[in-house]
Amino acid sequence: MLLKQGKYINTNSGKMIDFSIAINNFDSILLSDMDNVKLLNRVDKKYLVDFNKLERIIRSCSDSFFVLSVGGERIVKYHTTYFDTDNFDLFQAHQRGCLNRYKIRYRRYINTGDIFLEIKLKTNTGRTKKNRMKIDSCEIPFGGLCSNFISDFSGLNPSLLKPKIDTKFDRITLVSKDFKSRVTIDVNIKMMNIDDNVCIENLSVVEVKQERGAGVIAMDKILREYKCVPSGFSKYCIGLSLLKSNLKQNNFAPVVKMLKRNNYVKFS
């Protein structure tokens, strides 16, 4: 539960956690510095980290990472709209574990007002490639420029894509001081469609992003020390699995069951 920027209540223990204090010890970098670590062609690894561990993990890596500051804020708000076909073909490709699979989304950076149309591709070699185009507004249905972008970079028919769920979350972005890797820490995750809303409480999604061959980075070592293990977590796929239980979701069932078993999920 969010109290104000950076402060959250662990709804299981009732303890207040202030992540803004934890990241105050980091040297900061600006968006203009991020060109050194875009990593649009990268390897990703995700971890699900309980709030009880997260604050200590953040504090322990301040010597190895910068924190991104946007407009003076070190915790940045995101709003994303995901698109799929009426048959949820993109979701089903993830459910079946297909490679060369896509996500199509609008991403809004609330702190800056910037909006991008993004296409993410998971290749058959396990790499993640992202193409994106800055836009002025979120067109639904897609206009000509966005339609051409989707066709050119995915081969999908944009006229068949419709908004399926929205996600909102707060993000801390860490950048290694050698600029070879980036770590995003997402908290206060909310997923919604026209029928329902669901929040992920007391749990963060930590994603380590690096070029293939970069080796084991500092954050991987720190997470292992805290007995955190890699775990798949797609906000789109887990969100749909929670919000549309009639969809086939065998591939996501272990994560969904874990979230419910540990009271990380709250419907509203």
C-alpha cells in the first residue's frame, strides 16, 4: 500500500517501508546519461523480492550503482497499455512458451509526460529486443504512423490489436557504474481491465538487464546472497491470468498460485 512517494505499508506486517531513504545514499544520474546503457538488445533476468528483503538489498548495492533521477524524483511512475487480438494470440504465444514472440504497448512516463509506442520481441536465442517510437498521444485505434511502425517491426496486423489491460507501477532504476547493466525495481504494481483491478502488495519485481556475455554482475551476486532466485514475471501475462481466469494459463499457474498463497494479491 502506497502512503506517499517512496513510502509503503507492508500490509502483512503493518511495517512502513521508506524506499526513498534507502536510495538517498546512491549517486544519481540523469536521463541524458542513459544513452550509455540503453540495452535495447539484451538478456533479462527477473526476481520476485519480498519487501522484507528489498530495502536491505537496495542499501547493500549503493557503492556499485547509480540511481536514475527524473525531475528530481528517484522513484518514477509508469502507466502502460497492452494490446492483443480478440483471441489473445500474443498472450497465448507466451503461454505456450513460443520464441520470437511479441508484446505491443503504449508506455507513459508520468513524471516527464513522454509517451512511446513500444514493441518487445523475445527472440529464439533468448534475447530481448525493443523498438520504440515517441508519440504525442495514445491513439486507439492506431493511426497511420503507429500502424506502419507495428507492421514494420512485428509483421502483425495493427487493425486486429485492441487494448486488453493497463498496468501502473512505481520504478527505481539503478545503473551499474561501468554502464554495462541496468536494474529496475518495480513496486506498487496495479493491473486493470474494464472488469476488475488487482494490486501486487508487499512484493517487488527486480529485473536485471545486460548485454549477453557481460558475466555475473553485482546485483545478481547480491540477490543470490539474499536467497532470491530468478523467476519469470510478465506484468501483462500475470495480469491477464489474474483478471481473466478463463484463459488457459498453465505456464503462469505456479507464479499465480504463489502470489495468492502468500497474500501478495489484492482485488479491488
